[in-house]
Amino acid sequence: MNEKYTSMISPTLEELQEKGKYNRYELVIATAKCARIVTDEYVTQREYAEKLVANKETDKSIAALISREYREEKAVRTAINRLHSKEYQIVEESLGKNLD
């Protein structure tokens, strides 16, 4: 088998690690925090859409009022894409504190 290995996940872990700058643990934590932000954004949009529909301020469905990004993608997938595109960045806290 001389076929080159291709990942089913895009972007790959290596692309997200930025040439070893971040380890897997840091990527997991960053992705989880970003996914939480994405989920909060979805909840905000959904609440607003439900309010509009309940008050009969629109004839659109709730789904039509929510951004496609939130409706069609999982929060973790959106978070990974945002980290990869540099829309969100990992902020490194100072290392070296409390290491003694």
C-alpha cells in the first residue's frame, strides 16, 4: 500500500497545531470554548426568531430566521473551521506561573 494517507477530517490536526505550536490538549480546550460561543450565538438567534414568530412580526419560519451556519453545522465543526480560518485565535496564557 503505497497510497498516501489522507485524512477524513478537514482541517487536519497538523494544520490546527500550526507546526507544533499547540498540543492536542490546547486544541481540545480551545475548540470546546469556541463551540460554547457558537452554541450561545445559536441560542440567541433562536430566541430572537421565536420571539418574532410568536409576536407575528414575520411570516418566515424559525429555521429561516436562523443563520445557515448554525442550522446546518454542528457547533464543534463550526468551531474548528473558525479556529482554522483564524476567525478565532488561541490566546496563550502565561506559562511558568505556579509551576513550582
